[in-house]
Amino acid sequence: MKPSFIVAADGWVAAARQFPSPNFEARPAGAVPTLIVVHNISLPPGEFGGGAIADLFLNRLDCDAHPYYASHLRGVRVSAHFVILRDGALEQFVSCNERAWHAGASSFFGRERCNDFSIGIELEGSDTTAFEPAQYLTLAALSQALAAHYPIDALAGHSDIAPGRKTDPGPHFDWARLQRETSFPDQYFPYRHRPTAR
């Protein structure tokens, strides 16, 4: 069964487990979320479970606990608005009203700095592993709730807005399934349903 979510006026989802991250800032004046960016993340890479993702977003990851952390994550300050775990559980780290640090250098059809106007959702996963049905259900329900609260008009992968630099959510992410479960029209998926040139 698909869960149901409501975004409160303060940008938090009460049904999510909330872990406020210090890694955020105010959106630029007048900026509101219009884009959802889908990512994947696993720490260590390819391993699921444990609290390392939350620890990273809360600046408490022990970078001596794994060689990957020591070589890639020491001193890194990042966040996303949401993480969806393998079992579909939803965690929230930043209010959707604020600017999370998830997209980095990015461009949405020529509009730079996607963090300014996007909501970042991380799926616990990797480029080499299929996502779980429960994750699609949560992602679809969350996307619908976000679109009901903000003027969301597009969804994209991290690889769409940072091509050549990022590959997530990867080849196993089923965009068609997400569209079916959200019932969003084609124009919400501009990287998959581009208008045909006449």
C-alpha cells in the first residue's frame, strides 16, 4: 500500500523520521521548489543498512571507519532533503523550504544552481542494484505530496542535471514505474519526454 504524506507549512513531513542537518541555507529571495532531483546513495558504496548516510548528513561520520570515507568524504559537508531506505522508510534532514546541499554544480535546461529551486531525494541504493518496490511507493507518495504543496513541475535524475559528473540514480531506476505510480503527465519528466522538433 502506498503511504500518504503531508508537507507542513514549515517544510517538514510529520510522517518522516526527522534528523535536522546543519548543512543547509536559505533559498535565494523569491526561489521556491519547482524541481525534484532523484539520487542514489550507499555507504560504504554498494552496502545497505546502518546509519552512515545519516551520519554523513549530520557531520558525524567517522571517516576512519572505512577507507572510502577517509579518501572521499573527510571534510565533506552535504545533505539532502530526504532519504528513502531500502524498506521504504522515509527520513528527512532539511526542511523543503530551505536549500539543501545535494546537487552541486548543476543545470536544468540552462538554469544553473539547481539546489536553489529543487528538492533532493536520496534513494538508498547504487548504480548496480535494482531499487525495492517499497522505495518506489514512498517516492511516488512523497512526490505527490511535494507537488501538492509546492509548484513542482519537473522531476530529474542527478545525472540529468550534472551529466558527465554524476551517474545516479543509475540505469536500474525505473522512471516509467515512477510515472505510473504518481500519475504525473509526461511534461513532468522533461528528460524522458522531450518535445519533438518540428
